[in-house]
Amino acid sequence: MQASFGTAENASSAHTSQSSTPFPAEANGVNGQHVADFQHIQAGQDTPDTSVASSSNGVNGYGQHLTAHDAQLINHMFDRGFQFGDYADTIVHTHVFTWKLHAILLSRSPYLAHLMSTTPKQAGMLSIYIPIENIPEVTVQGLSVALGYLYSSVSLSSLSRDNCRAVLAASCLLGGMEDLCHFAYEMCRDSISLETIDEWLDFVQHVSPGDGTNSPSVVPVQHHYAPRLRTDVFNFLVDLPTTLEVQTPGGNGREMLLQVFTRIPFEFFKGAIESPTFQIGSDQERFRFAKTAIEMRKRARGGVVEETEAVVLAIGGAQGSSVHVTRKTKKRALFKVG
């Protein structure tokens, strides 16, 4: 799938080039015709003077007017084009939802440009299918925000902490909108909290750590953002003793921390306990916390325990933490037959 995206992007380079302004900088006009040329044609001049092309004040000094004009144009495309589907020429559908949209704007996405160029056109509008049911994390709501962003940044108003992870997945899937990916990623990072940590723990267990040591159970559509989110979740856990003020007498921070550490994956548990920035107190207090947490983790798994976790307090450690967490797989009992 990824290789085909690259092919589509190369094959559709005329359609997928990006610009931070409504018109390409090299054209500086409409359909490749310079505005300055048009002015000279009106004036009856044979040789246009390109020195009167756009400047820092806009085109021929009408910068403020053109900015307002461009904003009205973009708002019109988003309102009538995206929200109402007026004059649509392409149908984008999933297994549960359908949009009537416009190929010229959809072609900003390498993924959609590839689908449009490889899908045979039947009678009527071109119809392309996005199999989000087979793409983890991508939802209809997230896809809708990403599709809307191809029309206008107004779509950002629909980005929220409830859908930011789905928007990140959808925008990475479509491609060509790295800024939206970044906005969604920042909101994802900021949404990591005690209330959402279980959701994030479930997410990171399917994400490779990014160092090649493990293979993820599902290849994340978020590309390089997925390992970054994994690191963000780990950093949140390491900073949690400070956030919960566990060393403050009379508080319940330690109990809340234990509840969280009972549920986290072993590699996060080990990494946090051994981290020098895990502010739980002295090495003896760190050891006691880890020992209590391991007992709670054992009870939480019930009677079936295939792996044994343990904590060791090393004496005379030179640097960093002297507390080390280990895990051993229990050997299965072998029975001799006959």
C-alpha cells in the first residue's frame, strides 16, 4: 500500500504540489497567467513589464482586498463545496458514510489522487472507496475533518480531544497535509491524562518503540507520529509521581500511582521504575513502591501467571537508580508419557 502511494504521488505531481498560498508562487496568477500580463493587455501594450507583478503589498497594491477575496473564495468552497457538495464530480464513500466532493481538491492528497487515477469511471460521477474498516484508528469523523481540510483550514474547528487521534490517522493516510498531522499530534499529546491513560496504554501496546527492537502487532497509519506518542505516554508515566505529589504527606497520590502502574505494560513499568527522573523518593522507597506494585500486578492477572516479575535493590550503585526490575517466563511442566 505504501509503495503504491509513492507511485501515485509521482504520477500525479502536477496535482499534488503544495503551496502555502491560494496560488502557486511561480504562477502568481490564475491558470498560469500573470496578473501583470493581464493589466498590460488591457492597456494595449505589446511587451508586458513583469516588474509590476505582485509585491509585498499584494498584487498592484491591492493586498488587503485580495486577502479578503481569497478568504471569501475559500469559505465558499468549504461551505458550498464540502458541506453541501454543490457541483461535485467525485463520490468518496466508506462502508458507512458518503461524501460528494471535487476531484481538483481531492487531488491534493497523494492517496486520493492515486485512487482517482486507478479507479475506472462508470456512468456518472467517479466513485472511490476508502476501506477504513481495515485501517486501524481511522474513523468517519476523523476522515471527515481531514477531507474538509483539503478545502479549508476551517475544518480545524472540528478538531477536538475526542477525535484528535482519528484525525491524525486520517490525515497521515491521505497525505499532503503535514500541518494538520502536526496540529492533531499536539492535541493528542496534550490529551494524555489520568482520565485517558487507559486508552493511550491500549494504543501504545500495538505500536513499535521505533528502535527496531520489536515489531508492532498492527503497522500504525500514523507513521512517525506513533512512536512519538508512545514516548509521550512513557514520559507522562515517569512524571506522574511529581504530578500526583506522591511525596506529600497525607495525600492519596501514592495509591493513585499504584493503581495506574498496576495496569501498564511491563516495558513501561520497568523503564519508569528504573528511570532517574521517576521522583518517588529514595532508592529504598522506590524499591518498596515497585515491590507493592508487582504484587498488585500479580493479583490483577488472576491465577494464571506465565511470567514472574521481580524487583532487586542493588547495593553500591555508582550512577542512576539502584533498583532494577526483571521478568522471567515460567517454564511449563513436562510430563513423560509411557
